[in-house]
Amino acid sequence: MTIKRLSQDQFDRITQLPSVSSLSEQTLTIAHRCLVKGEQQSTLMGEYNVTRAAISQAVLRVWNACPPGYEFVTALVTEDQALQIKKWEREASKAIKG
């Protein structure tokens, strides 16, 4: 089993995608607590009074939000490379949003 984790920055960027921005606050909170804070899904079941499947679905909705063919990356690059990467990110965001 792979432990799914996101940085706060990655989570913030993912939640701006159209497929995620319409999710409920509870779904986003559950996903944040599991993916960013590393809390166990079983811990949240009782707190939110939902099934393990519901918790898993909330996490997967955020985790799988990146469209096929796209990937979030974190890299240490030069300033010139960063400018190019930011340009590519703007272009990709426009393509995803349509």
C-alpha cells in the first residue's frame, strides 16, 4: 500500500482545479487532513461519522484530480528554468480550464 501525501502547496494548487473546486468543505478538509497532515483515515471515520469508504473516496477525489497526462512536480531549478516552468504551468492551467 502506498501512502499518499501532498505538500500544502500541492494541495492548494490541486484545489484550484475545476474538478476539485466544487467539492464540499468537508470533503476537502478530510482530504487535507489525510494527504497533507498525514492523519489516518480510520481516525477520521468516527469524527465525521462516515464509513471508511467515504473517507477513502474523499481522499481519492483530490488525489486523482490531476487530469491524465498532467503531473504536479516540485523541483529545485535555476531562475531561468523557473521562468520557463512557470510559463508551462500557466499554459497547462489554461488548457485544463478550457
